[in-house]
Amino acid sequence: MATNKELLSKGIKYLAGALPLLFLGPTVIYNAFMNKQNVWHYLVLVIGIIACGAAMYLMYAGLKFIMKSLFND
């Protein structure tokens, strides 16, 4: 039961891509709620929600690749 190194590295890259989004998304959402008087409030809020969604997807995909590399489906 050998580990597939290519899938493992791909999964780690996905997790590394999710890491900045995990901090960026909630920060942007917080900024959107603090600046409700601004005209761009809803656009900034949508960008923050998209960043959070992208972080969740990248974490899911990264963990899926890591599990595939470890357990050889």
C-alpha cells in the first residue's frame, strides 16, 4: 500500500491555496458589514462570500485528493 506522491502533492497544493482564503473571506465580510454606508457594500459582501465558498471547496478537494493518495481507491 504505497502512497501516490503526485496526488498527495496535488492535495497539499489545494490546501495551501485554501489557507489564505480562510483568512481573507471573513475579513472581507467583516469589512462589508462595517461599511454599510458605502455604495459598494453588497459587492464587497458577495466577494467575501465567494472567497469563503472557494476556501471550503479547495479544502474539500484537497482532502479528497489526500485520501485518494493514501488509500488508493
